[in-house]
Amino acid sequence: MKQTAQRVFLETLAAIEIPTVFGRKLDRTGSVAQAAGAAIDLREFREIVAIAIGKASFAMAEALNEILAPEYRADGILVGPAPPRPLPGWKSFIGGHPLPSAESFAAGRAILDRLARCDEHTLVFFLISGGGSAMVEQPLDQSITLEDFQKLHLALVTCGAPIEEINVIRKHLSATKGGRLATAASRATKITLAISDVPQGQESALASGPTLPDPTTIQDAERIASEYDLLPKLPASLRSLFEHHALVETPKPDDPAFARSQFELLLGEHDLTHACHRACEAEGFICLADNSTDSWPIEKAADHLLALLRVLKKDNPRRPVALLAGGEVSSPVTGEGIGGRNLAFTLACVPKIAGKRIVVLSAGTDGIDGNSPAAGAVADGETLGRARKAGIEPAEFLHRSDAYNFFKILGDEIVTGPTGNNLRDLRILLAY
């Protein structure tokens, strides 16, 4: 059954491949492109500019190239993981993640400089996917250093706050977030095509919403900083902005930059769970999806989902059942080990499912979980017994934030390598 769960996960990844989805959502006939619900005549523009940001940036940029070619081409900037090959017409940066790097700063500067040259005769495609918050960075205050921003991002990703709250802070300190890329090309026609790794309805949190009006406020940012006791963890240059109430407000819906701006979600959480649902049914499972545990602490999420799984199995005693959950659980870092929230979630389930006919798989659709080389892990009712025979205890590894090494010892880590995609995390729970 562990192999079945892994097969379902891989089939789900195959069903959400970007080139296939991109071709359904963006089309071109002659000079007319259909995108974001609008028909756009490419002949009306002097230039086409493309900015691709995030873990899925290469696949999205390559798909855009194929749709525009051979008559049209974009002057592009690509920021993401190391691209597998060069893309004609694109300048590439390898963005840092989960912390911004020197290339993240260089990419942010290059993007802002390029957008500043856009005018009413420019069409800009923004191709946005998860991971962009760290991969593209530039402070509003140019006196703030890369090292300061690295400390900021480290404090944010380890404080235990959900991603939407983390991004509120980022938006109010960055020149590339919270709608500010849209305002950087205020007169241009702008189309954003997005692959979302944030909760449905919160797309302005995706890569910290670089092209969307920001619904959050300075007061939200100050409240979150206080709630998670962030100020003592920040460098003096950033801490003083909060202490002196000197944050700069983000662009709101009435900003003129959004008048010629369209947004379309190419892939989101629903697409992920729907594809997994089909894969589970093909394997003969009675299947149910429940996404209510988004941003919950891992222990609470594990108890809730396992309770639902037991009810689903009780209602279907003669059939194997599958419970699916998308979204991201909260897993504060408590040690210096190797792991991520998916590995931690699976590890937290190990003692809860011991001796039972249950399989739990949790993995990231980008192929990378936290600071580990794995996408996630899989466990079943025999995992605890196997671990103890190997002389290892789940609680010790969980406390050290070292879930990757726990599962590596048992051979139950899931390694896909970077997938070139980045929807949300996926949890698959099977009972048989």
C-alpha cells in the first residue's frame, strides 16, 4: 500500500504538468492571444516583456515561448531554480530559496529596471509560481542589506506563522511584492498567469502578490510582528521600521496601475486534489477530499485527518478508502536537523497509525520539502516497529526537526527531484 500511495502521488504530478495546462489557458490564433478571459491583439504593442518568477518559472516561460513562436517573442527575465537549458530571449537568475541570495537581489533589481522602461505600448506577461517571495527580492529602502533580508526571511519561515501572515510582513518591506511590480510598469498592459501554492481565494499571497492589489495593511504587519515576537529576531535596520511605525503602505485596488491588469489562475489547489481523486478512484479507492486543515499545526492536522479516515473506513468496511488533503501544515523548526513540513507531518503520524492498516503520505508538488532533498515521505502501520528495530524513535527526530534522516534510514523518503511545478502540498491517507 505504500507503493500504491507513491504511485498515486506520481500520477497526480503527471496530471498537472504545466505545458498541458498552459496550452488550455493561453492560446494564439494569428496575432490574437486569448489570455485571462481577454482577446489581445499582439500587433498593438511595440514590445512583449515577460517576467517568470518561482519554482515553476522555467516550464511556464518555455510554454509561453512555444505559444508566441515563431512570429512573436518576449524579452524575458526568468528567476527560479537552475534552468535545465537556456531559453532564447530570456535572461536567467537562480533565485535563493527559502532565503534570498545575492542573485535574488540582482534579479529584483533587473526586473524593476526592465519594468521601468515599459509604457502604454508594452504588453507584460507575469508568470508567477510559488517560491517567488525569496527568489526575487529588493528592499524598499536601498540602505537595507542582503544580510538583513536573509535574517528577516529566516525569522519568518521559522516563526510558525502561516504563509499568508508571513507574506504580510514581506509585502510591507519589499519593492517587488504586494502589487509593486504592477506599479513599476503602471502604464503597460499586464497579464498575470499563476500557479498557486497558497489557499484558494488568497492569491495575493502567492509569491507575496507582486502584481495584485494588496488587501493587507501596515497595521496587519505590525500586529503579526508582535503576535509572533518577531522584532527581537530582526536586524536593527528592519526592527526600527516597526518601532517607529515607518512601514510604507502597499498599493490598493484603486491604484491606476491595476486598470490595465488581468489575472488568471492556471493551476490551484482544486486542480491538485481533483487529479489525485481521479488517480485514487482508478486504484479502486472510495475517495474523499478535505482541505480544512490548511495552516493547522501538524499534530492537530494529523489527529483530524486520521479521525476522518476512520469514519470513512467505517462507512465503507468492504472497500479501501482514501482521504486527500491539500494545503500546508504549520511545523515550526525546533532543531537543526534536515526536514520540512511534509516529512514532519508523516513522522507525527507514525505512532498514531502503528499496528493499523493505514498508509500516510505527505509530499510537496515541487519535489522539495524544507531543507531536505526529498519531496516528503510515506509511512504505514509497520513503520514504528521497523524504526525501533533500527534503534530510532520518532519523537527524538521530530524534536530535532530531522524527519528526513528518520525516513532515509528506513528507505521511506520520497525523492522526485525538482518537478518544475509548484502547487500545494498533498497528503494521501489510505485505509484498507
